[in-house]
Amino acid sequence: IPEVAKTGANFVRVLVSIPPADYPTSLAEIDSILATAKKSSMAVDLSLYNKTMNGSAYVQADVVPLIKKYEDILCLHAMGEGGQNSDTQWVSECKATIKKIRDAGIRCPLFMLSTSSGRDPNVVLHNGQKLVDFDPQHNILCGVQLYWGYTSSLAKGWWLNNWGFTDKDAIDSFALRSFPIVAGINNHDPYGDPWLDYETQLSETQAKRISWFWWDWYNP
């Protein structure tokens, strides 16, 4: 984390399993990681997994005090890459997760990723405000992963035909919303466009003042 901070980055994702999941990270180790992030002036997207996908990891009795200890630097990865079949299902599951976490007294921002493994812009554009209005803290970040390219025939075909957006169109639409949408950016797409035009995506998000996360999970 200190080395990442030296680059000028102000944010890091911490993705860990906790008991009763297999191969868990101890809460003491997570505490140490978060302390290091805070000392390095880094905000943290904390993603906890305990064999469930409904936000219950964040409200475990032994986890809540840890989250509250670092609430000033945390964003909780409350809804991961969803496979919901409809906007209605996504909104319903997001609201249930929001309620569960807020009922535990946790106030920090909650990150809600879109459906279609996080890639569908429309479900967020059409429904993100509903989540912000539902949250008693009004502290929701919605996320869409922009694993689309400008020049790829796949990006111009499959993605565009499914959702009616190029990545530039999506960024322009994010900028018009009154709630925060975070762009997930990477330089690898497993669906046929091996190296995306991420430099242009970064330029577009910067120009439109859209927050972005570097979503690097593929590191051969």
C-alpha cells in the first residue's frame, strides 16, 4: 500500500475472505492493512467474503467494530458483480443489503456494482438514484466496469447492441446524473478485446470529472 501511495493514487481495493470462508484473513491482519492505508492517506474499498453474497460479512458481530474504527477511510463493496435477471431484482437486492448494513450502525459509503458482472450501464443509470434516496445516509456509489474498447469489433457490436452505449457514451451519461457513478477501468478484456484503449477512458473520465477505479484483476 505505501508503494501504491507513492504513485499519487488515493484509493486501493482490499479483497479478502473472512471466517467461515475457506482460507480466511484474520481480522487482526485486516486491521493492520487498514491502519497502513490510513497512514498512507489512502481510501479503501473493502470487499469481505464469508461464503455469502448478501452483505452479511459486514454485519458480523466481530466485524462491525473494525469497520467503525476505520469508517473515515472506508467504502464497503456491498454489491459485487451481479447476475440479477432484472432491474427490479437488482434494486431489491441492493436495498436489502443497504438496510442490513445501515441497521448495524455503519455509515460509510456503500459501493453497488451493476448487473451483467458489473458491466451493464443502464441498470445503474435508470435505478441508481433509487438507491441513494433509499439509503438513510444518502451515501451510495454505483459502479460500472468499462471493459469496452473504441476500436474493437466486439465492443462496437456485442456491447453496443446489448446496451446502446460505447464507453464514451457511458461516461457522458454518467456525468449527467446527480448521483455518483464510478467507472471501473482495466487494460484487459477477456471477451476478445485483449488490450483496451484505457488511456482514452482515463482521459474521458478526467475531463468529465468522473471517479474511476483501476480494476486490475488480470496480471499474467
